[in-house]
Amino acid sequence: MSMTLYEFGPTRSSRARWALLELGAEYESIEDRAMIGSDELKKVHPLGKLPALLDDGRPLFESAAICTWIADCHPEGGLISPSGTWERAQHDQWVAFTLSELEAYLWSSARNTFVYPEEKRIEAVFPQNAMEAKRALGALDAHLADTEWLVAGKFSVTDIITGFTVNWARRTGLTGEFENVQTYNQRILDRPLCPFSKD
């Protein structure tokens, strides 16, 4: 098996990098911000975004899909439960929840802060995005009152995926009122191989 990860430090590609590091998997890294939107990258990701993965020449994109695939390819690493188990359903649940109920609003605010050209930004979305993100953080906070990690009480690829987004929320000042989320975020950052920004 030959894996090539197209990545750039602070992007969602850090999720994939962390999964590979946790599993001790061999991979080639192509890290170059200039690749974003390039014709070469569009052969792997149709929108030319990072991260993207080539696995034995087969393209795979979207960080959650990449992380799940990496964990599935290395079952001995124990980062994910097998398909058909209740724990796997919980993985799917929390990943879908994270991407749709939390990350979508963080990304909308980011786009309207520094991604879109200034003339296309809509600042009116910020209060609504913050409100919806806090609703999701409240649900995570309630779940984390009884467990250190999201699935079966042990660290997994689910925490790599969700942890990235929770850390993003912290960096934008949204986690202050959620004690369990803050503690969880610190557990994520304290993991020895965690590549997420600690600022």
C-alpha cells in the first residue's frame, strides 16, 4: 500500500497527518500551499483543495473520509471500531454532527472573514453562525460530562476529526462557557502527536 498525502499545515489536512502518525503508517507528504487550486491537485480533489490522498494511485478527498479510511486500513491500531458495530455508528454520528452542526458555521464565518474577497463578504452571518456553533458545542459539552472521549470512552479517530473542529472553535473564542469542551480540547492538545495549533 502506497499513500501520498497532499497537505498544508493549518488546514484540515492536519487531521489526516495525525491519523497517519498515530498509526505509524508510512506515507509520502506533499506539503505546498501553492498547490491549492492547481491542475495537479484537481486530479485528486475536484475542487483543488487540501487535504487529498492518493492510495495506490486511487484519489480520496475530504478529511473525515481520509481519516476513516486510514483507520480502517490499519485495524491493528485500534483507532476505529469495525463496520457494523454500535461504536462505529457512534463514530459516524459524531463525525456527521461535527461537520454539519459545528464546522459548517465556523467555515462560513472564516470564509466571510478572510477567504472571500472583501467585496463578497457578508458580516451579517457572524452572530447567527456563533449562535448555531454554540448550540452544537452545548450538545458536545453535555456528552463529554460523562466521558473523556467521544466513542466508548477511548481515544479514536473520531476525536481526531472532532478535536480539530473543537480546537478551531476555541481559537475563535466560542468555547468559553463550555467547561467539558474546554477540558476535552486540552486533552486533545496534550496528546503527544497532536499537530493542531495551540495558540
